[in-house]
Amino acid sequence: MLAVLYAVAQRVDEHPVLAVTLRFPVVRPVDPDWVALESIGVAGFYGD
């Protein structure tokens, strides 16, 4: 197992993007007041 960790650390040193790719997903509770940015209309957000 330690050999695998060393190999992964070496790969991440060579390709730092792997650190983001290999990270564990964070499970967060959904906030009922949260609004996706894609659902907001850009034209009417600031008014006319």
C-alpha cells in the first residue's frame, strides 16, 4: 500500500492536474435557498 502511495505522489508531482482529478468528491447537503447561476437571467438581473 505504501508503494502505491509513493507512486501516486510521484505521478501528482509530474502532473499536478491529477491532484484535482483524484480527489474524493465532497458530499454537501443541498441548501434550499441555493440558486444555480445558470438559472438566473442575465438581461433582467440588474434591471432595465
